[in-house]
Amino acid sequence: MKYTLLLLVIYFNTISALDVEITGLKNKKPERILYIGNSYLYYNDSLHNHVRRMLEEAYGFEIERSNYKSVTISGSRTFHHNIDHPLNHNNIGANKPFELVIFQGGSGEVLSKNDRKIFDIEVTKIIKKIKKKGAEPALYMIHAYVEPHEDVDSEMINNIKKMYIEAGNKNNAFVIPVGIAFENAYQENPSINLHKDYDGTHPNLLGTYLASCVVFASITNLSPLNINYSYFDKVSIEDKIFLQKIAKETVEDFYGIVL
């Protein structure tokens, strides 16, 4: 019996440590970044704007806007994106090739085995094209649904983690653990709300702020605790401190690093 329990402990520890093979970007001070996704990115003044302001605060200089872009399609899944068009920086007004491309898949791609299989096929194609352009690929792990969404499911986050981590490992691509940070925040503070009340899928401002802190910490290996940015005081000091803490702890645990 003890031997069986030991095996179970080893098994579950292996699963939790298995996780990501790529634990950091080669370029930890990216400036030319392209974000590709859907409304999860563009809600609340667009996640890329929040991350940019955090990066500028940390870097100590302004990032050239023409080379820092977000391309989103409402309700899109992976196969809806004609990735070739934005990857050619000239097509979207950038004057230099992108260093980093952050790709976010659709939430519906997690809901069935067939959806997840299609995601795996399509995201593999996208990552290959990103690498061919000389940029580093990063997969933005989405968050799970909450009430009142009709498809809310306690297993959704596990399917999300598995889908994104396996795709990252398979394609030697970086994974950004946004969805895990949402779960960690809800577990530590069940009263916090990171989703829009009316649909249980889109992030509200606090959700976007948390996601931005996770992206910032993941791509730079810098602690978000040192960031003063609070969206022009629209995020309270209390919420800012809590969400930055969650982001830091999530990133450290996910990659096995210390920020």
C-alpha cells in the first residue's frame, strides 16, 4: 500500500513538473512584438497596450509604436488567422521584422477532443511560420470560463493547460501561463472578479491587468512587483499588489525560476 501511494505521489509530482520545456525567451528584452488573437486580447484598452506601458517603465524608454502591434479577430479560432499577412511586417505598418509573436487561441478550441486536435494541427503550422520569419513564438494560455457562461466546466482549465503545454513542448515554443494565474487568483481570493459579469468568458479590467502582469513577467523574467503602472489609477493599490503577487508566483512556479 505504501509503495502504491509512493508511486502515486511520484506520478502526480511528475505531471506537475512535466509542464514546460521552454522556460524562457532567448531575447528577454523584446521591443518589436506582435500579438495575435481575439477579444480576449482587445478588451479593456487591449492587453498589448498595458504590457507596453509596463515594458516601457521597466526598460526606461518608449517602445516604437510602429513595431509593436496587435492583430485580433472577434470570436476567432486558430485557423481563422491568415498568419502570413501580419507576419510580413510591411503589411501592417511596421518598419522592422518582429522579434516576438504572441499567439492566443480561441476558447472554443478547448471544448472537445476534436477541437483540441484541430488546434494542435493549426498552431503547429503557425509556429513554424513564425520561426521561419526569425521571430520567437509564444503561446498565450487562455483562462477558463466562469459562471454565468453556459459551458462552464471545472475541467476546462486542465484541458487548457494540457493543450497549450503539449503544443509548446511539441513545437519548441514558449508558453505564457495566463490561464493558470486566473485559477490561482480565484483560489487565493474567491471574492475577486476577473471576468465580465454578463458572460463569464471575457476578462474585465482586473483580468486584463493580471494577464498583462503575467505576460510582462514571462517575457522579461522581471518581477511585476516593481511595476508602478496601474492603468492611470483605475486599478486600486490593493488589487494591483494582489494581482502582481499572483502573476509573480505563477510565473515562478510555472517555469521553475525566481524573479
